[in-house]
Amino acid sequence: MIQVKVKENESVERALKRFKKKFERTGVLRELRSRQQFTKKSVKRRFEVLNAEYKQKTYGHIDD
């Protein structure tokens, strides 16, 4: 469970912003969306490979 203690002289909006940031970092929403439909392992692996190729192509080679 995520807990955010409101500090002294801190607005509720600021504490809510800290809560939202902590919630986003946990990845709960991302996992929930991924569990809405089943994805085969082969499809996941293919996506990972394509993503790695893209990153390597985009950021991997630095020519002088």
C-alpha cells in the first residue's frame, strides 16, 4: 500500500502530486493494462526483440 504523509505546512495538492508520482513508479496501472488480454510468450519475445533492434539502431551507433 502506498502511503504519503502530509508534511507540516504542505498543501493537499502537493501531497496528491507526490502520491500520483509514487503510484506511477510502482507500475500498477501498466500491469493492469497488460493483464486485460493474454499475450503469447512468442509475441512478447518478438516485441522485445523489435524494441531492442530499434533502440540499438537509434541509440547504439555513434559515428565520428
